[in-house]
Amino acid sequence: MFDRILLPMDRSAVAECVLPHAVAVARAFEPQVSLVHVMDQPQGANWHRAVDPLNWQIRKAETESYLGDLALRLQNTGLRTERQILEGSAAEQIVEFSRKTGTPLIMISSHGQSGLSGWNVSSVVLKVILRAYTSIMIVRAYQPTPTDMTGLHYRRILVPIDGSQRAEYVLPMASTLARFHDAQILLAHVVKRPELPRRTPPSRADVELADRLVERNRTEAVQYLDDLRSQLSGEVQAHVFVSNHVAATLHELVEQERIDLVVLSAHGHSGLTQWPYGSVVISFIAFGTTPVLIVQDLSQDEIQPSLAEIAAKERWKPITHDPSVLSGTQLFASPSSALSRSNAVVAVQTRPYTPLSL
């Protein structure tokens, strides 16, 4: 499951809001926790200026001391830690380190050294989310966090389920967290009303057909969630809603039920594997207000790189010198690694439920 957790830390108090959540999650899964700091290179118009080596070494020593203090605080809660200082662009180095080590989970604050802003996540965090191709947990830096490292406990965990096996991929993780924290799991399914795009108002027959379809899907969803509940331990509630907008309904449920943590799969039954996330997940990244654990159901190789990513790789492809000079030596090499996934702890077997549509 989660045998390693990566915590990117930029030495800001804002980024440290992730620490109590890291303890709450790590104590349930008992992983190795990697504390990572990226020392960024000068950028912008003065990028060509030489870096003061003395100042660089002072910064590095301060960073080593900072990570050492964080590691000690986490070790005092019973966690196993390691420290790593990287150099370069923050987002790129975090993604590269995650892929190279096969890290199954990155836990990251929505904001860091640049401070809070009107954006729900900072630009660096968004880059990591979109390119890491692994499970991500986002902690909202603008929400209050306990000062005690062990004082955070999840009480109500929301698990959106759309009837697909992809959505069920999160159940082992949600169940493990709920069992450790003695939390309640809320399974939620939204039956979407069928769209009737036409220039004139729908006829009575159209409306009746849509209503029958909604009722058919609602009945199937209720039975499906009942089957899931019977196979999960602990306190589990099931909610079925009928709505025109799936994401909006789930966001409202988070507020109404005072959810502590949202756990959802990166893709559902309608999600396309050419992108790292489906539309509902994107809405929680961009507009969610509570901590969200996004479990990536695809391996790195299954997600198609974007055109921008392909173009960047083409621009920086390995350079080979003349054989008579350096015999094929490459100045740049792009490391490759495959994400490894362990077997799920909780096996949930249900009859797949696929909503009918017009």
C-alpha cells in the first residue's frame, strides 16, 4: 500500500501544516517518511550570475539542521524517517525524486514559502500534482491545524463511489485509516440526471423516460452501496443523491457532514487514462476546502504524457558528441523508473455497477 511517503518541505511555517497529517496517515500504514527539501537555483533575468559558494554552503547547512529537527520531531511520534536535499527546480526535482524512488504517496501543503494566496494551490504544488503520476494528499494550508503532532484524528472520511472498480481502488486505504482512527466512512454516490440537449423543451415522454432512467440507476446504486457496506468493517454510512452536477453535490456534502478527509480515486468509470485525473478529482484539487487523498489507480506508464512534456523532453534529449572526441558519451541522461504497487490489504468484491444513460 503506502510503504513510503514523501514530504516536500521548503522551510516555511505554512508548509509544516502537513506534518500532523503525515503523522496521522503514517501511523496507520507504518511507511518510511522521506523529508525532502529542494535548494532552487537562481532564476529570471540574473540567472547567469555565479552563485556565491559560501552563501550556498551556509544555506545547505541551515537546511540540513532544519530537516534534522523535523526528522527528530517525527521520530518522537514513532515514525521512520530519512532526509534528502536536492538542487534545482522545486517541482521538477520533487517529481523526479518521487519517480526514481517509486514513492507511492506524496503529502504536500497547498501553499509554501510564497505564502497564502487567492489560489487554492500554489503553482509549484500544482506542477507536482499534475506530473508526479502517483498518489497525492493535499493539505489546505489556510485551514487550522493542531499544533500537537499527534493531536490530529480523522473522524469522518468521505469516499465518493461511482460504481466502477477504479473508484473501489481507494477502499483498502480508506478502511485502514478509518480502522486506525476509529473513524466513520461515508460512501457517497451521485446519480446524474440525463441531459436532454434539444432546441425545444423536452416532451412529456422525454421527461418520463429520463425519470425512469434516474430511478433505475438510483435503485441499482442503493443496492450496490449496501453490498459494499456489508464487506467493510467499522461504522459505514451510504448516501445516494440525484443531481445535475456530481462534483457540486459532493462539495456540498463535505460541508454539510463536516468531513475531515476526502479519499477518492484519480479516475472513475468515465475518466480517460490519457490524463492523470478525472473531472471530479480536478474539481477537488481546484476548489476543495478539506484535506484530500487522491489514490492514483494507474501506473506511470499508463498515463500519456502531455504535448508540453513531450516537447520539453525533445528539447533536452541526450546529447552525443563526435565519436572521435568522446565516443558516444551522453551529457544528459533521463532516469526511468516504474512505480511499484503492493497488493491491497482489504479485498472488496462487488458486482460492477454501471449507470445507464440515454
